[in-house]
Amino acid sequence: MGGESTTGTAPRGRGATTGPAAGRTARRLSGLAVALGMVLFLGGFAWGAVLYRPYTVPTDSMTPTIGAGDRILAQRVDGADVRRGDVVVFKDAAWADAPMVKRVVAVGGDTVSCCEDGKLEVNGKEIDEPYLPAGKAAEASGFAGVTVPEGRLFLLGDERRTSLDSTAHLTDAAGGTVARSAVDARVDAVVWPLDGMLPRPSGFAELGALSSPGPLRLLVRAVVAGVVLILGGAAYAPLAERAARTRARKGATGVR
């Protein structure tokens, strides 16, 4: 009839089926996101526990790279994989009855000495060491050339004035060197305070390949991604169901 107002109700079947179906889909997607997030989160922590060991550094012999009381993460490595410039955790009974942290400056077959022009020399090459305290020489007191035996390492602290390192053991039977097998781990990062990954020891690059960083960044990304997926997945289902119910209500009644 002309002029008649036509208000009507849309078929209820459409709203009734759309809401529950959308809710089931949302719950499935939410569960999938949470499950994937748990895999990344727990997998990242488990992988990290296998590959890395935490240490607390008790002295300032590695400042400014690592300060006294800092917490570090060190990747478990075979001593055979250690290269020049690495900061390593090792234990040698002739040095101390506890793990120590020092920097490898020479490996088997190298000749190391100090100091002309205030710089360390390895195989006759002056080494640029930007990690040393600003304005400090490469060694508090010089030492003549030391040839490192095969299978051994020559190690120094970054704070050369106070570090009890290879220079303090030059008169030992091993000439201040440490066996590669004494190395337990290679330091990747300072985690407290949050100084992050150790800088690359580029001054040794001309003497041979440097060690590649460990997978710590990848592990952190996996854990963070896991947290995001868990929180996002948990929030998605109720939000999606609420949106579906709102759409169903709007579709149930219309004005034409």
C-alpha cells in the first residue's frame, strides 16, 4: 500500500548461524596462535638453556667491556673453535680455582708482544683495541715476544692495569698460556645491566677469521614473538566473538 512504512525483521537464521560459526573460527585461530606462541616461547628458553650459561663477573679486570658484578651470557663452545678477540670463560688450576673471563689476543703459533706506540702486537701487526679504557695503553708494563704453543691461548683482561692475566703468569711452565680445552664458553652479551651484545673485535680481522656471533638475538626474537602470539591469541577470541554478536544483532533488525 502506498505511503506505508516498511520496517521488517531480517531472517533470524542468518544471524543465528553467523554468530556461532564466527565464534568457533575465532576460537580455533586463537588456540592456534596461543599454541604457536607457547612453542616459540618455551622453545626459545629451552634452546637458550642448552646453548648458554649465565655468569656473574666478580672483578673489574674486563672493564669497560664488562664491569664488576655484571651478568653475562656465554655460549657453550669447544675450545678448538675459539679465535682471536673472543672473550671467553675458562678455568685453569694454575690461575685460580674458579671460572675466569678474559680476552683471547693470540692463539697457537702466534707471537705476541707489547708495547710499541702503546699498542699490542701480534705477529708483528699492531692491534687496534677500541674496547680498552679510553686513553690507556695496551699494557701497563711491556713484555717481550711470547710465542704461543699450538693448542694454547694467550689471554688478557681489557683493564690491563689490574687484570691478573697471561702477563702475570709469564714465568709459569706454560709461559702464561692456557690450553684451549680449558675454555668452557664464549661471552656473547652483557644482560645486566642491559649493555647487549659485545662489539666485534675488528682489530684482529687481518690476522684471520673472527668468530660469528651466537644465536642469542634469534632466541630473544623467538621468545618475544611467542609472548606476542600468546597475548594476542588469548585476546583475539573474545574480541572476535563480541564483534560477531554485534554484527548479528545489526543484521537481525533492519529499516528499509
